[in-house]
Amino acid sequence: MKVAKFGGSSVASSEQIKKAGSIVAEDTERKFVVVSAPGKQFDTDTKITDRLIELSYVEFNTKEYKSISDKIIERFAKIVHELDISNEILTEISEAIDTAASVETADQQRKTDILKSIGEDSCAKIVSRYLNTIGLNAQYVNPEEAGIIVSNEPGNAQILPDSYKTLYEMREQKGIMVIPGFFGFTTDGKLMTFSRGGSDITGSIVAAGVQADLYENFTDVDSVYVVDPRIIPNPEKVTTLTYKEMRELSYSGFGVFHDEALMPAFQAEIPVCIKNTNNPESAGTMIVSNKNEESRGVVGIASDTGFSNLYVSKYLMNRELGFGRRLLQILEDEGISFEHAPSGIDNMSVIIRDDELTAEKELSVINRIHEELNPDTISIDYGFAMVMVVGEGMMSAVGIAEKSTAAFADANISIEMINQGSSEVSVMFGIRKDKLHKAIKALYNKFFN
């Protein structure tokens, strides 16, 4: 039994939905289908989810509202017409949009959640009806009916453990179940969405719940690559990854998966296969609990920009009991999460994403550190990129750090900081963002050429 999840690019048009339908039809083990909202058809196109988010911030019954709503309906109408299914679904979509947009609530995120979910929900209804037209016994299943029960956290819902028992019972239902991704319901029936990219989370949850033999994630690439193909043309493909490796890569800007997406599958030890809707014959990339084959150490190089370095130094910091805890407590009080915290005897750096650190929060953090910790030096430096060299084989391989630093040296790139986690699955290098592409090319040549 397989769970097949189709991402936004895989349902962006009628042509793509037909490809997805063929994929489902060719394998009777694909019993559960999870879909995203229609994504971009071309570079300048707009995702349905982005239109719905835009709609949530305009007043109901205004010209602007009508203009955005019409564009959403037109997009769905084109898909419905070309798939030759009943226009009744368009009336349902229009009514769902108007009902959600007219909701009066002081919680803007709650209203946004309801509107955002319409993209996935409508797409699931369209896909299920199309599968019926090609001779498959398929039915739309609402996430509440499926048993996807979540915490009351608008925009950041978490799955509740009781969900898995209800999901497992769906194994006994006949036919193909088509489930919209991205959202679930609280115990009292309130709709909540997962964080952005959460349709991958839904697919993983369903796979874990029904105890699937395989979770297939269909996207628009043949596999995971060892490095971003926008930086290195035609890079090596990765045939097999472990969960830990994939999480490190996705968290560090790899872009294939939302970084939390695999956790339910990881916990249930469900293997995952990333495949291409446009080239389903390609083997794709398998993501598994453990790899048996020998590894050369590094499986991928990931990177991301948009980081700041909060640097604090104080003589004899190492003897001051609780200094690090109090520093991180200040960040917690200000609602700021951090990514890495490399430290020395008399200094500590905290790496923070730029979007976490508003001007107001920055001023408050600096003032509090001065008052509560009395440091010798404090500064916040912007413009950093993080580069992650990833691979579980690094634990037994010799010279990974040496090769990495040699690559930076050969490219004449200064390393601002280094951090290696205790798991030894990755090594992080902090560099200036304007050197990022040069650094990635140097590392790729060192490890893969």
C-alpha cells in the first residue's frame, strides 16, 4: 500500500493533473492520494495559495476582493473545463471563498487559515472527480473525516497522536482516497493549517497513519541532487538518503522538502521516494532510516542566506555560571528562535534568521544584554550565508573538515564561523553571502568532481 503526494507543480494545470491520474492508475497499490493547491504554471504565474492569502487581507465586498476572487475561480475553471468534469465544483469553490472571506473574527490568522485551505481542498475534489472519469473508484476525503486532528495553533498546527488510529481505519475502505494536504481540524472542529509547505506534512502523516509500505512524493525534479542545480548545472543525483541527512539538507535551504515534513514518516520508519511527475519512470531518490551501502561521507551540500550573527564577548565568560542560558533566555523572551550557537571561552555567537530580528527586537535584545549580562562587547552583524556539508558517512570518514576548509581556502573565501553538531551528520560554515555561489562551487569540486 502506497501514499502518493502530488505537489503544487504536479497539479498546476489540467495537463499535470492528467499525468498524476496516469501515475495513480498504473499502480493499484496507490490507494491514498494527497494533493497540494495548484502551483505556478510558469515563472511569472501566481500560486493559488498566494492568491488566497492576498484575498484574506482585503475587505469583503470590495472591487479588490472581487478581482482576486475572479482570478482564483478563472484558474480553477480552466482546469475543470479542460478535464471535462462538472462545473458544479466551481459553484462550491466560489461559495467556499465567499463564506470564508465573510468570516468576522479578531484573529486574522484564523481567517487566513480558512481561506488558504480552499486551494488544497478544491484541488482534492477536482482530482477525485477526474480519477472517476478515467475509470478509477476514487473519493474525496475531508481531513476531519480522515482523522487528521491537530493542535489549536493557526498557521502552525501540530498533529495529535490520536489521529493515527483513525487514519489506520481508512485502510479498510475500498477505492482510492483523495485527501487535501496542508490542514486539519481541532477536537472542537476548527480548521487549522500546518506551516507553509505543509502538504508534505499531510502526506507524511497519512503514510504513518495507514502504515504504508511507501510514501511517494511527486514533484518536478527527477531526484534530490547533491547541490542546488541553479548553482551547479547538472549536478550528481542522490539515489539514497537517510532521514537525518534529508532533514539537515531541507532545513538548510535544499528546497525539496519542508524541513518538518518527514517527521511522521521518520517516526513510523516509512520509506519515502521522491519522484518526478513529468518523468515517473525515473527511479528518484529513496529516503530511509538507515543505509547499508558504503558511503563516501558527504551526500550533499546545502546553503541558505538571510542570517545575522549576534556576537557577545566577556572575559571569563566560561566561569560565569548560567551565562549562556541567560543569553538565550533573553532571545526566548523576545520571541526569537536561533539556528546555531558556536562559542569560545570568552565569547558566544548566536546565529539568527534576519526575519526573526526586527529593528524593535534588536534594540530590546541589545539593551537587555547590556543590563543583565554586562558584556565587554556586543554586536549584531548582518549579511551571512550558512553552508552545510551533510552526510552520515562523515562519522567514519577521515578528513571531511580538512577538505572543506581547503576548498574555502582554494577559493580565497574567509570562514567566519564553523559549527559541527554532536551527531556528526553535518558541518556548518558561516560565510559572507556574496561569496556563497563561489563557495558552493569550490565544495562541489572538492567532494564530487
